[in-house]
Amino acid sequence: STPRIGFIQCVGSRNREKGRDYCSQVCCKISLRHINKLIHLFPDIKISLFYIDLQIIGKEARQKFASLSKNVELIQGVPFEVFAGENSMMDKKVSIIRENEDNGKRMADHFDMMVLSVGIKAPETTPFLTDMLDIPSDQWGFVNDHQFISKKDIYVAGCAAGPVDILTAKQQGIDCAEYIINSLYPENRNNQN
């Protein structure tokens, strides 16, 4: 039979009750890449993508999203419940309970595999680091008060400052390197291209 895979976005994020009411910035792009790869490897695969809102900023992500909309069932909203089937007919299947978009009633879907896109959270060691360096963290535990921190000659890049994608983390690292070089060699500041 045709394999069926479900992707659930925003697992553990976008959740105010858990104190993580933010977007992790990368999950949608990564899922879109995985789905494109799966479709390439298994053209008859059936995929359902459960999402709150798709973060598809950027040319590459928009193109991937456009190609997905023809092959993937896009379902706005996250399932109420995910569980393993308990009878022999549902053996080794993952089942979900969700709201039917058409009539608002609960319905079940069954998958061979479920992929969870888990949101980025601050490392558990951040409070130790911020206490040691006497720097603040935000309500989610990320170190992103750049003006205050740079006054202490501390520079932060990547997910320590909050959820970011790879390109943004790379640019933040380059920016930090430039700040450090300029602080060590102020005479070079005027010689930069």
C-alpha cells in the first residue's frame, strides 16, 4: 500500500501555557525540504502537513511550498491527540484525532509515520551562563538584549539569542566577528570595504 506520513508543525512552541508562545523560524523550512525529498524518492507517497501558519519567507521556501500544494494535503490546525493503534488492524500505525475542516466535528486519520517539528527552546544551562556573566535573558530564556550585552563586550549569535534559521545565524556570527575585530583594532574600521 501507499505509505502515508504526517508532519505536525509547532510542537512545543506557539504555546502560551507552556511559556513558549513564539515561532522557531526554521521548522517549516526544514519540513518542506524533507517533504520534497520524500516526494522525490517515493512519488506515490501520501503526506499530510498539519500547521498553525506556514512560515515560508524567502524565494526557495515559496517555490517549495508551491510545489507541495499539488502533492500534499495541507491541514491548518494541529491534532488534538496522537496515539499508537491498539488493535491488530491498526498495528504499527499512528493515529491522530483532529477537527474536520468542513463540519467542525472530530475525525481520525491514520499514518505509517508521524514527524514532529519540535520548536527551538533556550538551553537549560542559559540561566547559569547569564548569572555568571551578569547579563539578562528574556521571558523565554534567550539572551537577546544586544545593546546591553555589547556594552559588556559580549556578543551573541545564533539560537542563543532566539530561534533563527541557518542563514540568519551565519550572518549574526559574521556580524559578531566584525564587532570584535573593530573593538580590538579600531584603526581598521575606516579601511573596510
